[in-house]
Amino acid sequence: MSPDGVSIRLWSWQATSMTSILLALPWAGIIAFLLLIVKPVRRLTNITSLDPERAPSVGVIIPARNEAENIEKCLASLTKSRYPNFEIIVVDDRSEDGTAELARTVPAGNAERLVVIDGEALPKGWLGKPWACQQGARATSADLLVFADADTTHGDRLLSRSITELQNENADLLNVLGFQVMESFWEYLVQPQIFLAVVFRHPDLERSARSSQWQDGVANGQFMLMPRTSYEAIGGHESVRDRVLEDLALAQTVKRHGRTFVIRIAMDDLRTRMYRSLTGMIAGWSRLIQMGAAQGQPLLASFGVVTVTTLCLWIVPPLVLMSTLAGFEGETLLIWSALVCGLSVGIHAAFLHFLGGPAYYAVFYPLGSFVVIYIMIRSKIRAGDVEWKGRRYKVSN
């Protein structure tokens, strides 16, 4: 080949490479967004400066419906708390799997008492979990109320740390986020993709909590701590009695009343395994996404935005790469798709590592993306028709 031919070939390669790099900039932008824009939630204080003689009484309320798989482990962890003045109230929400019987076998341990009450029939206009929480609050005279999900496990310092934080911040609601346990193939693929989408939707949760706009209230009901006076001032769970996502609605109600809402993270002291199967993840996330949108605070962006973005970012490039490797596309698309797929694997691997999962599952990220799109489509089709734990609800905006 002549020198001119070499120069032309080199120039062509450089132009192709530069074009591919420019086309890959959106994926580089994602990395920049995660590094520069996303603000991690601050850790829950490690200081527990509570005087045991003056520690406020705490009622830990566990609404439980068909939680036989989780209830004993949850209660066993709570009863080991080092906090000096607390009781545990389990409200069995008409379970059909022996949840109440199992809960009654757990000794009180360090708790003043562990009580299991049989939930009353749903009054008109109420949904199951808000009604169970309301009954639990009614069954204790404690100064502080903790509402915790039955699929959580608690470190022995969590109550002390949380109450110290609540007092230091003079907060009306403290929401503690914990470590999300993942143990199966599909959990490693789907859960990080959903959490990543939530991060894009809410890159600074603490700022959202401080915002004067009540619609910015976003909460996770796995652990919520409130002074009883604040709880009663906003109307308790009666104020969110018809909300499927009562945790999110409660945070919005606190903000609407001009009260202080604080979010912290305690991955070392609070653990949750949200779903144990692909079927459970699809049903659970469909419910959360559709009801978040219905309640005026989407956990993710709109259906169309998430679906198109997921398709373009995470599914199209691997399909193009396979096509180019099979010889159906040109050199520019080959370089572009290979570069983008490499960046995508890196993004998902880093996020998986942050969540405590094995980073090598990132190579399967397109499979998780297909599931996310299916979840979005399912939530759109079933909007307003929610089925959860054997109950079906018709809910409108």
C-alpha cells in the first residue's frame, strides 16, 4: 500500500474512532452524573448519647400480613436491641399462613413486652397496611413510634442511633434506609437496575426531604420513626388511609404540614430482602411504580421516559454489537457498540459493588433491562388495579 493509502486509511480510522467516541458521550455523561450530581444519603449517627434514665419510651409497630417467612427473624433481631425502654407491637393483618402463631413463639428478650394483636376488619375507606399501622399506634402509649416492615432485620444499636438522630435534628419524621439483601440471579440483575433508575429520578434524597415542596417527599416504609405528638398532629395513618404507598404518602403529609422530615442510611444496622423471586419482583415493583405515579410522586420518571431510555441505553447497544460481530453493520457501529457496552458493564459493575453484590453479574445487564421494561409495561397496563398479598384494590389518582 502506498504512503498516501496508509495516510487515508489512518485518517479514516481516526475519523471512525472519533465518531464512535462522540456517539458514546451520553454513557460517559451517566458516569459523570453518578460521580458529580448524585449525593449519597448521610449515614445515621453512631453516637448514642441517650441517658438510660430519661430515654423516651418507644413502640415498635410491625404490620404483618402473610409474613411467616420473615416474622421470626425480624422479631428476634428487634428483641436484642440495647435500647433501654421499648416494646414491640405486631399487628397480624388477617394472615393466612400462620404469621401470628409464629410471632407469638418469639420471647420478648430485651423488650418491655412483645404483643401480637389480631387485626380488626377493614373499615370502609381504609386499605390494609395503613389500618394495621393505625391499630398498632393505638395499642401503645409510647412517646416515640417506629413503623417497620416485617421483612427487615435490625442491629442492636439501631433504635438508639435512630432516636439520637431524631433528637439531634429535632425531626418529626426520620426515615432510615438500609442494606438491600440480594441472593439470587434475578435479584442481582433486576434490583440494581431499578435502584439505579430511582437514583436518576431522585439524585439527592436529602435535598428532596428538605424541600419546601411537599410533593418531593419520598420515603421507604422499612423503618420510619416519629414522635407521637407529630404523628397525632398530622392525623396519624388516618390521613393516608386510602393510600397503597402509605409510607410515601405519610412523608408527603409531614411536609405538607410544614414539619421536619429527615432521611439517613444505616446499611450496617438495617437489612431488608424485598423479594425472593422474579415473580415477586415483577409484582412488587409494578405495584410500587404504578402507585407512586398515582399518588403524585413517581418513584421513577414517566412510563414512556423510562421505557425509551432503558431501551436506548441498555438494550440497543448490545443488539447492535451482536449485529456488527455477525457482519451486518459497519466499522463505526462496531467500535461504538463495543465502547458503549464496555462502559455499560462498568457502570452496572460499580453500582452492583456499591450495593454489595458481585460485580461480575454486570455482564448480564441487558437481561435485567428487558425485565425492567416488562415491569414498566405491566404497571402501565394495570394502572389502578393493584393486587398484593391476596388483596385486590381499585385505586384512582
